[in-house]
Amino acid sequence: MAAFPAHDRAPDRHRVAVLVRPGLLPIELGIVHQLFGRAESAAGAPLYTVLTCTLVPGAVRTAADVTINVEHGPELLAEADTVIVTASDEDYTPADGRLSPPLAAALAGIRGGARLASICTGSFVLAAAGLLKGRRATTHWKSCDRFRELHPDVRLDPDVLFTEDGDILTSAGVASGVDLCLHMIRSDHGVAVANAVARTTVVPPHRDGGQAQYIRRPVPEPAVSSTGAARAWALDHLEQPLPLRELAALESMSVRTFTRRFREEVGLSPAQWLIRQRVERARQLLEESDLPVDRVAANAGFGTVVSLRHHLRTVTGVTPTAYRRTFGGPGPTARGRDTAG
């Protein structure tokens, strides 16, 4: 018996099957249903039908304090135009990167030519099924090391919000499922439809940058240090030029000796370390203050907005204005003066 209703089999109605497993994150299921469910033609007709399936129909445990009732089993996958695999709490401690026989059988039932996608650590499932071999993919940044260990044959990109490699797409953390779904809607039906969905659900139609802007990368301090006093002084004076000879003099060393010991202790050159610290200072100011971008650049030691923009974009993938728009507090005064970023 067909799982998708007969009226959903029209050529203009795209069938989306969402495969969920015990320990699913309810928000990920909601993202798919909400975004694809809001996509309409110019005449107001639905463009997608979204149904949820699981290996054993019935009550499915979620990562929250609720369960959901899933009516459809894996036979739904054989009829879908797009199959989306959401994350499960079992993905966070994958033992050997292998699928259970029922899950492997379910994925084998996906019809040829269907588009495949994953949200967050759902990419572990696609990789374990061999579907990502040799392809570009991503997953949540916290799970990237484990993913590489289990699936070295996948070209993992840890910095992006989502990837598209032919008919397979993957997304990073939970909220990047929004970016992924909007991208698929945009690819299927154009910018106008995707933008209308974004407006209706009050989300940006496109986000700048990648996962890098969400990851803090503090520079570790060595247990034993001969350049620590210079670093501590530099952190208190980041807005100043801080020439290398001045930092070396604080430790009564030659520039050559200071540079060598600095690299041995920190793993970076003094110049690289200073840039990282200045980027972190700039991020803090963009998040927590209402200073205009040119003042942020000066206070972080970059001197100019151009320099700040270059270095912040190198680390996070976005401009100062885009970063503040995402992470900043209310700051209405700053919002009116950020155009230089």
C-alpha cells in the first residue's frame, strides 16, 4: 500500500521523507516540516509533502521529555523524492561507525535518483552506509574528530554550514538544518519561494560564513613559561602597536631567542598569537559593546576597519557587521554606525 497519498503524486508535488531514530532532536524534525510545509506556488498550492518515518512505527523517544508517534515505517523511503536523516543521541557516541542491520536495510530501500540529506550528526548514518565515500560532507564541529576517525574516506569540511555534492547534502549543527532546507527549496523552486518561506518563518534567507564563527579557539597557556610576562603585558595593551623587540625586551631576551621560545611554548609565532588575541578581543567587543566598528578595530589593535575585516573574516568567515548582527546585544546606536564593517 502506498504511503504517500495519491494527490501527492502529482509532478509538481515533491515528496520528502524524514527518517527519525530514537533520541531524535524534535527541533530538527520541526525545521523540515515547517520550512518545506510553508513552500507554495504563486497560486498558493503546496509544493512539498513531508512525511516522517522510522524503523518501527509507533512511539519514538526523543531527546526531550516527550515521545512522538510515527505512523510510517521505512517503506516510505522507496517513494520519496528527498530523504532527510536527522540526528539522534546515539550519534554522539558512535562505537564503530557501523549501521544496525535494520537501519542498513532501510537505507538500501531508498529509490534510485532520490536526493539524500542529513542534519547535524545524521551525516554519521549516511557515511556508515557508504553514501558519502569520496564526497564532501560536514557535521557538527564537536563531532568532527570522531567522524574523521570512523570515516576517513569522506572529504569532511568542518567549517561550513552545509555541503552539496551532487545528490547528497549534509548540514552542520541543529540550526544549520534551516540553511540546508532553504537551500534545497531555493534549488527546487527559486529564490522567490525560498525567501517567502524565510519571511514566513522569520529566519534569514541566507546566513554568511560557516561554523567557524561559532567556535571559540583560545590559545593554550604552557605549564612552564619564559615568555608569559610578555604575553600578559601584551593582553593588557592590545590596542598598541606591540613591536616584537619591545616584547622581547620585557623578557630581557634578543628578538631571535624570544621568538624561538615563544613558538616552543605557545605553538605560534608572536605575530600569529597577537592576531588571534586581537580577533578574540574584537569578537568580545562586537558581542558585548555598542562601539562602532572603527572603534572596535582601534581597541583591538587592528588600527583600521579594513584590517579588522580581513582578519575577522579569515577566522570566522564573516565581516564585523555580520558577526555583530548574529551575536551582538541590542546596541541600537552601534547598529546605525556599523556600515563600515
